[in-house]
Amino acid sequence: MSYAYLFKYIIIGDTGVGKSCLLLQFTDKRFQPVHDLTIGVEFGARMITIDSKQIKLQIWDTAGQEAFRSITRSYYRGAAGALLVYDITRRETFNHLTTWLDDARQHSNSNMVIMLIGNKSDLESRREVKKEEGEAFAREHGLVFMETSAKTAANVEEAFINTAKEIYEKIQEGVFDINNEANGIKIGPQHSPTNPSLPGAASSGGSQMSNCC
Amino acid sequence: MFNRLRSAVIEAVSGLEATNGTVENGHHNKSNLAPKFPYGRPHFLGLGDDEVQMSADHKLRPIIHPSKPLPHNTGYAECVNAGKSRWNEDQAVYRQGVLSKIIPTEQGNVQKFSIPYTYYGIFDGHAGVGAALCASYQLHHIIHEKLVDAQDDIWINITEKHSPTTKPRDLLIIGALESAFREMDQLLLEDRNKYQAAGGCTALVALFILGKLYVANAGDSRAIICREQNFFPMSMDFTPENERDRIRRLAQEQPALLGKEFTCHEYLEQPKSSDLGKTVMFRDAYMKGWAYKTLQLDDLKVSIITGHGKRSRVMGTIGVTRGFGDHDLTAVYQKLPIKPFLSSHPEVQVYSLSDAIENEVLLMGTDGLWDVLDGSKAAEIVSKSLNEFEDKKYVSAATCLVGFARGSLNNSLRSLSNTWQLKEGKMASCDDISVFVIPLLPYKLEYENFIKKCEVKEYGESAMDVSEC
């Protein structure tokens, strides 16, 4: 399907905070109580509409386990948005946010929009991190904040879509250089200034790729 | 870069393939032919079109692993090269099959026995994705046919330990693999004018059947068994340097293959015309050692094999000497056919699983892995992963292996150059990397169960019905 823009997202945060469940709820509108451990990276995609423009979100769901941290780091590059997720019922996942944020800031492009997400808001009785604490952390570090529940779907749409709105505004303001793919934004085929029609099969397949080896 | 990616997409749609620097497609213009199989990633990864595009991101090189478990939780992971070709030219496949045997009983009923087998293959393509795709789609069918041809004799081997009428089971299975490899190569030969030029590929295959592991290798992918901290090789690399003797002897027997430009002699250094009349060190095709001769005009020809290690080449063109395809491959400058020097014949190694232990694995990897780590480092990573992870440990081990070999970009933001580095700062692998990590113990247990059932059949009373083993 055609789209005006493609935004690349990355979801990060400690293991077990519900990153994959948030993605599944957003892409498939369902909740899977027992989710397999993510290894490395898994992909998701969905089309949304902002300002009556079709925007495709390409989402990289990463492993939270420490053992995969160095692999996860390599995926920050070229992301336009990041969802940094903690679990409101486990304080240590909140305490690790600074580490995640440092990682993200260090390895991503400086314009990346970061949405802080306190997940599992349905488990109010087991809450260990107050909503105000999340808000304060977000304010202090210049993040957007939201509490969500991947289980009830509360705020899940909003989390993904608000991040996209934020990116979209930055594009309108000219903050993002949309021609630089490293920013995690791609112009859709029909908007592309150089939109070559599909070449006939006869054209040469000469490689433009650099040869690094 | 953005345009580069887009053009990659467009060209994929039109089915064009990239050629890389060291190997060129031959002189035939076949770009108007369609590819035999559409480009994609291995079937068991279950990637959609979008994900296939995402997986080919040369700047992020995502490490992809199966979304659903493979048999016995076998591990697999892969990542694309750092930009040397648009697409990941490696392919991988696994299949589970059954050989059936129906035996009439004395009571007039029939008894049906089923011999299960599991097949894994990895194929490292060059000069395009075609040959590797064909091998990943077709080789297992051919192997199955060859095994079916041999199944009666394989069966005799189970019921009668020493039958004079047939050959040992190992030789039947090795023969099935060997003849299947040859047929696969023939198929690419027959297809070469029907479908788009396919390039070539290496082939590394593991077959688990009747309590044994058969590893067939043609090319420079490599299989090792990791057992606790130790490892031992299950394949050898077929590179020009390692196959020096075979190729030089062939050249000596059929000098016409060398044209006017090449020689089967080997010199310590490539002789120059200014060296004419001087004494140089050389060896002939049949020689192991070195001798001396006075340099003459005829000695100024280029050695059929040049370079060392990973950089050794046949006719200055190709760095791997066994595999499938390359039927139209010619020397880069001299345009002589190279295929006569290449072979599809695999070396088959056999490993009995009777002593297999927990966490003992077969590790299969394309040269993208082995370019930057050796067997002992690989065994160390595998052993560490298997101890560290409880859930999905074989997939995790495969992911860690690919992650190690791929390394990371040295400069996360400013540099757009593709310099991938290992942790210690050395160059990482910029080739496509594919890895299987296959636990051996389940195949031992599978075989023990099979034998138990057969014994029940033999001595039990169940032979009255159509029963399965």
C-alpha cells in the first residue's frame, strides 16, 4: 500500500516490561499473556493517518535482555522514534531508564522522538512506580510520557500515534532532513521527487553498491 | 543511500541481480529471462515482503531468526552483508522427511516402517542470488529421490546386520548425497538458458538419519561439532589454495583449458619479463616441493591459482572451487571458461550420534562467520550461550555468533561508511552471515525410539495389523 511517509520506530526497555505485547496490541489488536522472549529484534508494521496523510510505521521490537544489549544498540541508528518502556509494577525497570536513555541518545540521531511509556497500568494494585514519577522523569529528560496497558489496550494507539504526530510536526518545522535516510524517515513512493517507474527487465543490473571487503 | 535502497527495491521487483566484483556473469545476455524462483529469505523465517526489505538494510544489518521454533528448537540466525551486494546471497533450508518400507507379513498383512530424517542446508551464493535459491528449493527433493532409490537396501541394513547383497548403509547414504549434488549442478546447467543467469553457490548439507549425522560439503561454508568447550571440524574448505593439487593436475592433463594465458606451473612470485633468463623457484602440478629453473618466455603466463588464503583465486576470478552453478563463468580478463576447474562433488563426513550429549551441537556457518572467528572461538560462544540462556538457547547461540561476526559500526552517527568492527577493533565480517546451531542429542533419542519400536514389531504380536514403526 502506498504511503506519504515511513517512520522507523524502535522499542526499548528492560526484559519483561511488555515491549512485544505493546507492539502486538498495536499491530494486531490482541493481547498475548505469555509472550516468547524476544531475541535480537522482531519487526512490526502498521499504517496510520495523520493530517489526512497515510504514514507507515515500521517498528523494530528489541530484546531487553542484557546479553543482547550490544546487538540492540546497533538498531538505534536510523530510528525516527523510540518507545522507552518500563513496567509500573517493577521499580527496577524504572530505575534502569537512565541507562536506556543514555544508550539511546548515544547511538541514535539527535532528533529522535522518545516516548516514555509506563506499561501495565491495568495492574493498579501492584503499582510500584507512581504516575507522577514517570511524568517527572519525562519532564526532566524532555520526553513525551504516557501510561499504557498492552492488556486492555489503554493508550496503546495513542502512544504510537502521538509519537508519529511529534515526528510529523518536526518534519513540518524542518527539523528533520527527510532526504537523509539516517533520520528514520522515508518519503513514500508517490511523493518521491525522483520516482523512476519500474525499469524494464532489460536494463543493466550494474551494482551501485560500495564494495567494502 | 536512500536512493540506493529504493533502487534495490525496484530492481528486486524486476528480478535483476547484482554482480559482485570478483565474479562476473558470463558473456550471455540473459537479463530478459525471468528468475526461476523469486528472491526471499529462508521459508522458516516467515518474513513478509516488508520484512524482507527491512532485513536487507546494509547499515543496520538486523540479525534475523526464526519466528517459530525449528525441529528440536534448532537455532538459526542470519544477517545481510555490509553493502557488497544488494541482497543477502546466502540461503538456508530445513526439511523433515520419511522413507517408508512396506513388508508383507506371513499372515498376509503388511507392516509399514517409516525411517525419519531431517535435512539442513546452507548455500552461499555469488554473482547473484539465483543458484543459492534453486539449491534451497530443489536440492532436498533430489536428495529425497536418491534416498528413496536406496531405501530397500538401507532397510536390509537394519534387519540384517551383514547382508552380502548390499553395501554398508553409510556408503548408500553418502552415495545418495554425492549423486544428488551432481544432479543439482546438472539441473542448473540445463536451466541456464531457460532462466536468468543464476551465478553460483556453495552447498553445505547436514542429514540426520538412523542415528548418524552426514555432513556433505562443497564450498567454503564450514561445519563443526561443539562438544562442551571443544570442537572438531565436520568439513573442509574448498578454496583454490586447498584444492591446488586437484586443479593444477587437471590443468596439466588438459592444457587446452588454460588457453594461452595461464600455466599450471606455480612460481614463488609472478615472474616479470625483466626476470627473463634469471633463476626462479617453481613447482609443477605434480610437485609438492620447490625446484629451480631459468625463466623463459613461456613462464610469463599467469598461474592458474594466485593469491593466498581467502584471497586465492582460480584464473584470478573465483575464490571457491566447489559448489553449484557458475556454468557460464569466465575468467575476468581472458574470458576462458572456469567451470571445468570447479566441482560439485561434496566431501561427506559421517558422525555417529550414539555418544551424543546434552548441549552438543552441530554448527553450520557460511564463510561470513568463519572469516572472523575460528572453531575454538565459535565453540566458546556456543558454550557460553547454551549455559547462559534457558529459553531458546540454540537460537540465542546462533544470534550471538552472528552478532559477534557482524560486530558493530565503528561510528554510530557521523560516519556513513560501512566499517563494521569486532569488539576488539578488528574488521568485522562484511559478508552475508548465516548460522545453524543444531542440538545432536534429540536425534540420538529419536533413533533409539525408532529401534525400540522396530524391536517391538519384531517380537510383539502387533504384526497382525497394518502398523507403523
